[in-house]
Amino acid sequence: MGAKPILLFDCLSLMVLLKYRTNVQYARGGVKWMSMNKKQIQTEQTKKKLADASRALFVQKGYKATSIEDIVAATGSSKGNIYYHFKSKEGLFLYLIDEWDREWEENWAAKEHLYHTSTEKIYGLAEQLILDDMNHPLTKAADEFFTGEKKENDIEERISLMFERHIQFNKQLVEQGIESGEFKADNADNLALILESTIIGLSQLSRGMEPEQALALYRQAASVFLYGIAKDKA
């Protein structure tokens, strides 16, 4: 897909994309760790230690106001060591976003069995998205990150890959509904994009709303989407 297609969306729109979805590459950290050698495990442990110490800074000061010098002071590490592991402040912050993504996926996996139909899953998706968006401590910093200056190519590439995974998650939900007979047989790729576009718009327009108001808006949007794809009852 490359870096350029991600620019089709306003960067703020990407905020919500990074909060959820099944991510096989990262899911259940054990799979990842089992495939690493000792040196790779030590490197990952160091990265996590640096990222954990940096998280508090981003939460407190925001993304833009947090400098590499602040991170050096908070972590006790050298600037060279930080650049070695993350290449840039952007790379470090994306590491935290990856962790946030994994947390979301684990929370979703833990409750997915409670939803017995694809329709229920889409309502559940809407609810988890808005609650996570409003309550996660990195939300403000992530807003700043995605609305900031142009990103380096490698960062845009990583964001693009996240975007692709999120669309695939939507597609799987739609395909499950089609297979179960809940949804009309239609182009699942297009429906996945429509669902994502709806979520993106809601993420922007619900900023500043009270939690109850935003949750009601997401639920209503889910109802409108589902009405359009529901299979006609004979």
C-alpha cells in the first residue's frame, strides 16, 4: 500500500484507527517473544523500559512539548541509545501506540465471546472505541502526534500498515455477518471502508462531547450502518 494512501485521510482521523483491531503480529506477546533469540529479547526489554518511562512524560506534557532531552532525563539513558532503539521521538511514540493497539485487541478478545451475532459485535465495537478514546491517558498526545508536522517515510509506512490491518478487521466483521445471513451479500471491501469512514468522522466530531452524548452518537451511527446492510427478512 505504501505511505502515500494514508494521506487520503486527515491525520486526526488516524487517531481512532490505532485504538483497536486484531493484530496477529502483535497479539498475545508470547508468540512474538518465542520467536526471538536472547539478544532480541534483551533489546525488546530495553525498548519497553525506555517507552514506559517516556509514557508518563507524553501523558503529562503532551507529544509536542516533550523533547528528546526530557526523555533522556526521565529514562537516564543517552540520546544515542534512544535513537538506536527508536530512531526518533516519532518512532518511540509509535511504539507506545503499538502497545495501546495490543491492549485494545486483548480487551476486545476478552469480551468478544459475549457478542453472539455480528450485529452485536458492531455495537460492541462502537462502545469500546468511544470509551477507550475518551479514557486512555495518551489520547491527547496522540491527537497532537497525528495532527503534527509531516512524518518521515518510515513512520508513514508504519501508519499505513496499521490502517490496512484496521480495514481487514472491519472486513472480517462484515464477512462474518454475510456468512451468518445477518447482512446482505455485498462487497465486503467497500463496506469495510464505509464503516471505517464512519468511525473516522465520529472520532473528529465527538471531540468535546460528554461521554454519554458521544456514546449515544456512536450507537446511532452503528444502527444507521447496520440498517443499510441488514438482510431483508422474507
